[in-house]
Amino acid sequence: MSGDDEQWNDSNRAFLQAFMARSTLTLDEAKPLLAAIQTTYERKETLAEDITEADLNAHIAAANTRISPFDLEIRSTFHQTTRKRVYAFVNSTSDPIIQLATVHTAEEISFLKRVLDVMFETYNTPRNEVMAITSMQAMRLHKAPDSGRRDTQDGSATQGSTTQGLKMVEAEKMLRTLVDEGWFEKSKKGYYTLSPRALMELRGWLIETYNDDDDDDERPPRIKQCVACKEIVTVGQRCSKRSCNCRLHDICIQNFFRMQRSNDCPVCKTEWTGDVFVGERAAPTKPNGRRSAAGLNANASRMTVGDLDQNSDPEEVDR
């Protein structure tokens, strides 16, 4: 322990405190932070450009040693679109939904679960793996479904059946809060998706909740992993053969096929066309070719979550 104490100093404490306040960091964000910390605690000027990835990793390793007894950990993954490595402060063992319940009301957690259900069930079909939701679609979920209605596709009720729901203004505020807290990201086109931090922390929960374990059920898993990096794919490309479960992140494709020396799907050997997408690019399109949420919004406006049928695909996407 004495050796650990020598490695743990005021600089490490300041870094951990700053990381906990932010929840996520990239190397570019960490450089000025670590430079300021080192300038203060080591009493010599340190510039952001002087900070290396090794410096960041050393502080993360020291922090993980200290926080691991509390079931906390700093993990990293690549952002699905920018390829920047994202470091996140996550809970390594407890149910992340329970963790969220410590800072949000039951109605807010129920709303979040309804949003996730629509992302990963309703808008995640064999034809259109969107796994994203617009503000309008999310706002229509502000009310809790009737207590007697089915809330999940397997017939079990979720928290939403016992709460009063949120006002629309409260639902809108909750969406902003989820972005601010690092759980959601909002794209330029207005789609909400799970952030890298959420995909790391919710990974086990997502697989357990949305992938069916029934041996008699022939439906493909809703939560799929990139065959290259083995991380969850919510933005990327898919095999053009609908029955094939092969998925690849956009950021993984080039190196993967270069190493494979073939442009064929590694699972079913179908030619990889590169024009069948996962994420908001898979959303239904208007006749003029522009992506639109109108068709999905029309369905959501007439239904509660309990009415939504996973076997009913959103309108077809022509390729």
C-alpha cells in the first residue's frame, strides 16, 4: 500500500475529481486539463501540447487502482463516427438503470426506458436498424401507457405502467439532461442515440434486455456487435443479406477488408455493397430520397409503447 501511496498524489486526486465532474474525456480534452493540473501541483509550466497519451493513461491507471474497490472504473472505446478514443467513468457492477434512479425520479426513469424500448425494439427491425429517435418521437412517449397494457414485447410490464408519466416540457428537459450527463448524443439531423459512455456502461443491460434467450425464437439479436472490434454497433453498415447478422462500424470497415483481402461478408460471403446502413441513415425515406421521421412519427402519435408491435417494420427503404 505504501508503494501505491507514493504513486497517488495531489495531481492524481485533482485529475480524478475533474474526471468525475465530466464523466467522459477524450485525449484532446484531457491535454489542457492535465497541463493545468501539472502546472499547479508540480510548480512548473506545462503546456497542453506537452501532454501525451501515456501521461493520460498513467493517470487513468492510478485512478482505477483507487476507485476499483467501489466498483467504479474508467474505461475507453472508440467513438463510432469520429474514431476518437473516449474515456468514460462507469459503474462496473451495479444495474446502470438503478444507478440513474439515484439522481432521477421514477417518472424520468420510466420515460428513459420507454425511449430505449422504442430505439431498440420499434425502430430496430430486420428491415430498418435505426436504433435512434427524433425529438418528436421521444416527446410522444412522455405519457406512461395504461397499467393494463403490455409494455414490453415479451408481455412483461415495465416501470412505465405504474407512473403518471411526464409533461411534454419535462420530457424535453429530460432529453437535454441525458445529453448533458453523457448518456445520449444528438446528431445534426436531430436524432438521439446512445453515447459511447452509455454503450460501455449499458452494454450488459442492453444485451440482457433486448436479446432473446429463448432457444425456440429464431429472431436475430437486436443488439449486434461489430465483427471487427466486437463492440456494439448502433452506427455503421450491415450485410446486404437481411438474414445475415454481420455488422461493421464505418470506422472499422477499411482496415477490416484490407486485412481480409476480400470485399465479401466474412459471415455469409455475400458481396459487401456498403449501401445498407445501421443508424439514422437506415431511417425511412421520403419519395424524394430525403430521410424522414414522418412515417415513424405517425405511428407513434397513434400508439402507446404497449401498442407498438416489433413485427411491424417502419415503411420500407428502397436501396
